[in-house]
Amino acid sequence: MTESLDATDWSILAELQRDGRIPLTELGRRVNLSASATTERVKRLETTGVITGYRAGVDLVKAGFAVLAVVRLKYPGSRHQPRLQPDAALPRTPGASAGVPVRIAPRGRGSE
């Protein structure tokens, strides 16, 4: 079921998408509502499922993780076996299509 959102609801959503940690008093100031009215609106948006959560974006390079991609290659037949061996360290996903899991990672750490 879709919710009926007015311009103020959309303004609240836009502000929360820019900064999910904004204090409700500041959010209310930005959307021209009192803190209590803003709190009620945000709670309604959460309760009805319009707002599904608040998340942190993480910069993996700054957190010390190199970029890693897992690619599944699938060739017709079995002629690829002599050229490419599966990475046994990668877990097999139940129900996934057959193929050869290959680990691809940069040589340096981060953007080196």
C-alpha cells in the first residue's frame, strides 16, 4: 500500500537522505515545522515503512580494505579447465549456476 506524502514529507525525506543523523530540531527548522511535529512525521514515515532504516556509508579504501571482486566465469563445455583453476577458498553458493569462481584483487592496497 502506498502512502500519501505531502510536500513537507518529501522535504523531510530529502533532508534525511542528505544527513540521516540530523537532530530533529534542526530537521524541523529546515522544513518549517516544530520539533514535536517533525518527530511525529518522522515516526509516521518509519511506522508506515516509508523510511526503512538509517545507514552509514563506508569508504572501504579509507577503512583499509582493498577492492575485491568475485567474478563467476562460465564457459560452454570443459575446455577452460586447463587454463583456469577454481579458487578453492571461495565459498560455493547453493543454487548458483555452475561456473568457475575467480578472485580478482588489485596488486596494491587501496588506490596504490
